[in-house]
Amino acid sequence: MTAVSGAGMIASLDAWRRAARRHLHRGHAVQVYLAGQGELPLVLIHGFPTASWDWRHQWATLAAAGPVVAIDMLGFGFSDKPSDYTYTVMDHADQHEAVLADLGITRCRILAHDYGDTVAQELLARDAERRTAGRPGLRLEAVTLLNGGLFPETHRATILQRLLASPVGALVARATREKVFKSRFSAVFGPSTQPSAGDLDDAWTLVSAGTGTHRIAHLLIDYMAQRRRHRTRWVGALTTAPVPLRLICGAVDPVSGAHMAARYRELIPNPDVHLLPGIGHYPQLEAPDRIVPLLI
């Protein structure tokens, strides 16, 4: 595979947006970012509520080593954000499989974060099913996970997440403003690794782009309930994974930090865990130079 855009350091969020390719999924535009060349792509899967711009600090280094692919999933970043859409983990996994199929990719590695971890778990489950049945399709070679809600019982939802998932979620979504968003976003970072003003501005730009992720956050947040409903499938995808797994975890993340890593060690056979002291929910932003050397 050879990618033709975004091969070097991206100078700005606007430049990142302009570098995207467009993929249609169920009539809606998904933004796709490509770089590097080689035989085994690394697929980067972002979390809630931001987008693939989260990987900006690793992008150039990864592209120099091989092909990388990232998409803004529907509802996020610069992709479409329809208000009459049913957002599910399954559908976001479908988006990744469709984009990769269009690119002719049949094998890949994954680096995922937050909500993207759950999408990766679904892709792992599908891969295991295909291997068992001898069916063709996307094959995963390795999966690296950053902080995320891998286990519903260890996910400590923020106040805003709980409100969005409640009966008043639609009202909360419509009332969300830039100042509140930035405050809640900063709260999941480590005390010594707080986002810069520029990082906060970029995060809000992504969230407010188009019709706004914040406007449909009450629809997107259903992933928390989906994690509970599909716990057996998605936790099972980790406990029986046919490929190498690694967890890189910011220890002081209040949502999915050291307590989640402890559960991972309890449940996952031969757990491969790298705990990052002092780092919060966004290791790729808070400790950017430490991520690439730990990838599998």
C-alpha cells in the first residue's frame, strides 16, 4: 500500500483537514487520512469525543516507518454528524472495514484509544469468528490499546457522560458550550500534563465542526450501554484474542486509569501492560514520545 497524503508533520488542524480523503458510508461522508508506504498498515482508532487529530504527535514518525490509516468516524471530527443516525460500535467497526476494503487492505495492526478501544474489540471479535470459520476478511496482526472502557465494571464515567446518558441527555447536549467542554476535557488529563490552550482550541474545533459532535453526544454516548449489553463478546475478544495485545495506560486517568489496568491484569491471559505514572486519559497527547516505542 502506498499513501499519498499527510506523509510529513502536519502543520495545523486546518492542514490536517485538507489532507483528508472522502469515503461515503450509508450516504454520509467519512474523512480518511493516509500516510507512509509498506505492506502492513497501522490503523489508528480515535476516541470520544475528539477525532484522529489526536494522533498528530505520532503521525510523522509512524508514517516514516510504514503505512498508517486513520478515519474520523461518523459523528466525530470533520466527518458528517447526522442527527437522525443510529450510532453503534458495530457501525463504526463497519466503517473501518469498509474504508480498509476500499484501500485494498486485508491485514493490519491497530492502535486504539478510549471509544476506539471498543471498536477494536469488535474488530477482534469479528477476526476471531472469521478465523474459526475459515472465512476471508480483515485479519488483525496485533492490537495496542490506550486508556479506554475495556470493562464496563471499571469505567468511571464523568459527570458530563452520565448526564448525556440520562433522560435529559438531549437537553445537556444542546446546552454544552465551549467553556464547559474545555473544563471537562482538561479534567481527564494528569495534573502535570494539562492540555495547552492550543490543544483545547483544536479539541473544540473538532467537536463543534459541522453540525457538532456536542449536539449529538447524547446519541453517541449510547456506547456505554452497548458495552454493558455486549460485555461477553467484547471482553471475550480480549481474553481469547488470536493476536498479540498490549495495554498502554495513563495511571492517573480518573475514567480508565490504574484501576482499569488492574482489572486487565486479572482477566487477560499473560497480560502485557505498560503503566505510565502521572499520565491521564490521553497518553498520546500527554506523553507523545512514549507511545511509538511501545507499539506492537
